[in-house]
Amino acid sequence: MKNILLPILCTLFFTACITKEKFVDTFDRGKDWTELQTQLPPYPQADNLLQFNVGPTSTHRYFVDAPSITVEKDGVIRYSLVVKSAQGAENATFEGIRCETREKKRYALGRNDRTWVQPRVSEWELLENVSQDYAQRELAKYYFCPRGLIVGSPEEAIRALKAGAHPNALR
């Protein structure tokens, strides 16, 4: 019994020592950043929509509402995105892209009565290579965050959307 008890006690002792060490989460890097609160823009109007291309694999059309674009001091570009399907369905969202970390966040969803509603989940997520993020990845890469930099103003972002890409973006 003594032969088994000593190894068990040693294991428990070393386990206790290990668990007292501070856990460093690599996802917590840069957490000193503080996000600014934002106001919801007016619901997008058809006359203000700027279409952009997300590539040949999508059958939907994608638009940004020009008056909704903001470039904030917290490094987040916020905008309203409108997606129209080939069948005529339309979805609107109010979103943000953080160029520094290549993350996106959805602040509001558009409703049929042309008002905004808060989504169930509104957290920063990495721009992954999945079909749901086509628009956000394209906006980040070619319009709002060319070469990882952030555009300096909403006017610069609008010029990039109208031109088909930011002049500093690599195609």
C-alpha cells in the first residue's frame, strides 16, 4: 500500500503546482483595445447602395450603404451591408470590420419593416474562409483594409467601392 500511496501523493503535489501557474490565453493578446459604442444608422436606401464584387462563386449581389460607412478611432470600419439573392430576397445587416485583427462583428439585423433588431450573437469573429464571410473578406481585403491598413475616411472607402478596389489593394 505504501508503494502505491507515495506515487499518488507525488502526482497530486505536482498537479497542484502546475495548476497554480498563471494560464496565458493567446487569444487575449491586444485586449487593452476598447471598442467604442456605436449608433445604428438609418436603414439603407436603394439610392445609396454601392455594389461590389465578391467573386465568381456567388450568385448574390452585395452592396454597402454609402452614408452608413464610418471609420472610428477604435480602428473599426462600420457599415450597412445589403445582400440580394437572384430570386429577389434581400437581407441587411449593420456590421464592423477591425482591420488590425481581421475580425468582423454584426451589430444589427434588418427586418422586413425596414428597422434594425439586435442579433442573438454580437461578438468579434475572425474572418474565416467560409462562404458566409465572402462579403466581409472582400471588403476587408480590397476596399477597407488594403494590405492590412485601414482607410482614413468614409470618403476613401466610398471611392474604393466606386472604383472596384482601393488603389493600394493587390488583385
